[in-house]
Amino acid sequence: MIHTDEPRILIDCNDSNAENPLWHSQHQYLYWTDIPCGEMFRYYPQTNTYERIYSGEPVGGFTIQEDGSLLLFKTKGTVETWNEGKITTVIDTIPEAWDTRFNDAIADPEGRVYSGIMATAETEGKLYRINLDGSYDVVAEDILLPNGMGFNRDYTCLYFTDSERRTIYRFDYDRATGNLSDRQVLLEIPENEGVPDGLTVDSEDYIWSARWDGGHLYRYSPEGEEVMRIPLPTDKVSCITFGGKNYDRMFISTARNGNTCVSLQEKWLPDNPAGDIFHLQTGIKGRPELLSRIKLV
């Protein structure tokens, strides 16, 4: 039986745009990024404290490597590893991405990573696959604002969000090659339900979508039928992930605005939860996020 409590503030951080919460299964920490401020944070459940661990170029998405380090996807097509403050370059730049940045990232079961670049007036949005040796391939084009991704339980399809088009797609996924094919529309989101942002897939193979300017989390069957929606006390709900020792806790990031980093003096908003990290238990469990295995060259 599914039951749910109310989403509660876990971390009162008032970030400009908290995104990409990710549970580190090896260390039992929660990581996330504040994209416009170029900052990353780490939360310690044992002490209920958090700290800033990175400040620099904006990180639009990241994965956890098999060795426990983080793989950062940044501006200009740059990909780097972060290991307790030590930065190592994997891809210096992708020429086609010189005026844009990556947005969101996900590892596949073989350790490859998918991440998209946002479209600009000069650049077409694309979805890249970063291969184990650090090489990369374009696997999908005609994208405006790449966002939340997730694999189904048997790894035969990849769900992919294009926020600008208000659409969640379903790709056929070939685990052996990492190729994507047969892009189909799974969901088109009505304007009155906000913009689809981050995405994850739970242990029952149902899809969760966070709603920017929609103030909710939505849960869908694999066929795209809505089965649940959960309201949050703030409008810009950016992303969701499962974590905790049993993967029965949901961690939800939110934002104050989209593209502007507020000053430290403006950061704190009394009695305003926008930009905070929330947590929630519904009786539904998630699955551990897959680890990337991109080799350093």
C-alpha cells in the first residue's frame, strides 16, 4: 500500500537553483549543485550538516564514478573528475559546445554517461554519450533544453526530458553498444502543470518527474499514465532522487530563480522555502543510480 507524508525541508539552503541531487551509495552522502552560482554541496546525514565542496565553473550535471569520485559536466563541453577537491580533466572542450553547457547527466549500466548540451542561437542542442575511454559521440539531435533522464528496470529504454518542448521521450536503448533509437513521445506536459525538469525511475519501474513552475512531483506508469502527484510548498521543483540506506527516502531540489546567482547578502529568505532541499517518504523505494566508469587519459 502506498502512503505518503508531507515533503519537509531537509536543508535550509535557499540556493538560487539547486539541481541534480544524487545519493552517494558508497559514502552515504547527498550531493547537489547550485548551477548559476557554480557551487556544489555535500550533506552528511549522520550530523545533519552540509558544506560547500566546490566553487568554479557551473556544473550542469554529474555522476558518481566507480572509484567514488564525481564526474562533472560543465560549460563549453568540459568534463572533469572531482576527488575531494582534486580536479582532473577528462574532456577539455567539445568544439560544438563552446557557447553553451551540459545539463543533467546519467550513467548507464556499462559505465558510459549521457549528457546533453543546451541549444543557443548559434548551437543546436544535442545528447552526447561519453564512452569509457573518454571519447564521445552524438546520440540524439534536435534538442532544445535537455533535462531529466532515467532507465527502465530491464535497461531496454531511456527516458529523456526536453524541458523547452515540455516533452518526455522514450528511446530504445541497446546496452551492448550504448546506442539510442526509435525516439517516441511518452508524455506532453500541459502548460498548467509546469515544465518537466528532473526525472528518476523507482523500483516499481514508475517514472517521477519534477515540475519547474509547477510546484509538484508527478508519478507515471511506464505507459505514461499519471498515478500520483505530490505538492510542494514552493513553485520551482527542479529534481528528485532516491537515497538512504534502503533507498526509501526521496530527496527533492528546488530553486529560487533560473539563471541568476544571488549575492550572499540576498541569499537567506526568512520563511521562504524556495531553493531548499526537501525529503519525503512514500512507501515507494528507488534504485541506486548507476556508477560511471570513464577512464582518465
